[in-house]
Amino acid sequence: MVTTTASADAARFTAPGAWREGLRYGLLGLPLAFVALPLYVVLPNHYARSFGVPLAALGAVLLAARLFDAVLDPWIGRWIDRLFARSHRRVLGAGAVAALVLAFGLWGLLFPPPALRGEVVPLLAWAGVLMAVTYTAYSVASVAHQTWGTRLGGNEAQRSRISAWREGLALVGVLTAAVLPGTLGLGATVAAFAVLLALGWWAWSAAVVPTARGLTLGALAHQNTLAHPLRQPRFVRLLAVFVVNGTASAVPATLVLFFVQDRLQAPASVEPAFLATYFLCAALSLPLWVRLVPRLGLARCWLAGMALSVAVFIWAATLGAGDVTAFLVVCALSGVALGTDLALPSALLTGLMDELGERGQREGAYLGWWNFAAKLNLALAAGLALPLLGAFGYQPGARDPQALWTLTVAYCLLPCGLKLLAAGLLQVLVIRPAAPRAPLPDTLKALP
């Protein structure tokens, strides 16, 4: 189990009235998660169905744009460290600029110029360039916000609370984004996002400022902070678990609307209910997981979430046309499992940086690689899953049993295999090495 020294900054999240501090810091997580749903889930389905873009071509563009975004994240993290070395106000300024770019970028992606909508190549070129810009702005805001929370430090319970505030409010954002497009339309969705983004930044500007510590600008300039995290074996082991587990989650996130519309053949009116149930249950599960952390530890709680996810998706593979109620239960249980993925890995990372003596110094560098892994998962999920589905005979609107079985394997069973692999890696690479060793018997201690 990972333990760290509690800090005065983090202690404010467990003191009386802590909800105010949690809200100030975590509120920006709401619009950042709000925009993630349109960018990573709605956008592929929107371009395929509304504009008739072929899945193979769409997958290639998504893969290229997301890989570009992922590669930039370590550099963005290093840059955020340098901004923190100057002043926290510079970090807030970078977040404000990124927020403006993000709002305009989302509008342009969802509402491309009418002249481009009938032409596949120009439309994909527009989407690819705008995605690269929008994803970059999203990365700047996300890494800056996560680094801020990581610098607060604290023990396991405090770190899980800080992460839970950010991720819990993020789930509120996802719930809002899941409901708005189907009820008020994409235009109202973008307008609501802009307002929430402004409120989130304003609250963040009043949040607890991490205690100044760490490297000076001169020291940062002479150290290869970009590659430094990858030289830490414990970080690489944790990152490996995060990558495999994240890929297991990214595949169904990319394919969920296809599964609902073609495998379940559910009416469009219930699609918001599926997404809302999933994210609402994830949000409601966070206090449960946070309460379990002092008893089981962060890593074992995460392992329990993986096991629950596997059981639920095996059941989902048995569903077919009309199984709307059963899939709502699947969404609820998999949402509970999602709670561990949201709050616990980042808390494990914070504790690891504390143990390595990196807190207040290179959080941005570590989080840059961490977000690189998360973006790589999403890129591979879209860039590989969509073309493979097309190659094996599935196209949107398919009713052929073989095509639908291919969709079921990709949506349900492939993630199960990846989750099992992630669980094994977590046990071998993280939990077992961290377990305290039993003391030697006195008779052995006496041996020469």
C-alpha cells in the first residue's frame, strides 16, 4: 500500500467545510469532462451517420489527430512545470487561453462549414486540423488542472478525496453532455459548455494554491525533465497497468453508440438514458470507493473495479435486440466499476511521486506521460477498432448476424480480455512489490 506524508494543502480537503475547497478546485473538471464526451464519443458517430464518412477513413483521421495530441502531452507537461516555477498565475493564464480555443474548436468540429459537408476529403481535412488544435487546447487545460491537484499531495485518503472531487464533478459534466445533445441539440450543448468552462476557470482561480517548492527555472532548464519519469521503474510499471486498463475502457467508449443502435436496436430516445445511467452510477460510486481506500488501499480497490467490469461485460455479450432494461443494468454496474478508474489511478500516481521526491518539482512531466498514455488508448481504440469492424463486415445500420457478432466481440469481449490482463499486471507489478515483507524470525536474524 502506498503511503505519503500528509500536507497542509491537502489537509484542507478533509477539514470542516472542505466541500468549498473541493468545489473550487474540482469544478473545472466538469466542463473538461463535458467536452470529452462530444470529442471522443459523439464525434465519430456524428461524422459517420450525419455526413456519411466511411469508417476506415474516419478511423485514420481520428488516429492521426489523437496521436498528434498524445505526442504533445509530455512536452505540455514539461511546459506546465516551467510555468509553475514562475508563478501559479501563469498556469491560470495558460488555462484561460486554452479554454477559449477549446470552446471555439468544439463549435467548429460539430458544425463544419456547409460547403464541406458533401465532400468527404475536404471535410476530413477540416476535422483533422481542427481536432489537432482542439485536442491540444484540451491537453493544456487538463494537464495544468491535474498538476495543480497533484501538487497538493497528502496521504492516501486525502489524495483520493482530491481526485474524487475532480472526477466526481467531471462525471456531472459527462452526465450533462450525455443528456443535452439528445434533448436540446448540439448548438445548446456547445453554448452550455462555454458557460460551464468560464465558471470552472473562475472557481479554479480561487482554489487552494499549492505551497511553492521544488526546482528553480534554472534547474529545470538543465535537467531532461521530459524523459526523467520514464527512468523511474515504478512509474513505468504503474503506467503499463494504466495503458492496458485504459485501452480496455476506450474500446467500448468508442463503440457504445454503434452497439446500442445496431445490436440492441434501441430507439434513439433512450440513448441519453444509457449514458446518464452509466455516468451517474460512476459518480455515486465515488464516495463508496473513497471509503474503502483506508481499508483495502488504492491498488486493491482498483483491482476490485476491474473484476466487476469484466463480469458485467461478459453479461453484456449475451444481450440482443430489445434488451433495453438489461442494458440499463449493465450501464449502472459498469458505471460503478468506472468509479475506480477515475479516482484511484491518479491518486496512486500522486503517492508515487511523493515517494520518489518529485512532488512540487516535476508533476507536469509525469502527468504529461500519463495523459499521453490515456490519449494513446483513445487513439488506438478509434484508429484500430473502427477499421477492423469494417474489415470484418460491420457497417453502421447492419443487421446481419455475423456483422452484429463482430460488433459484440469488439464491444464486450475484447475489453474483458484487456481488463483481465490489466488486473494481472496490477497484481504483479504494483500490489505484490508494494506488499510489506514479513520480518525474519529471530533464529534467522542470528545467522551470520
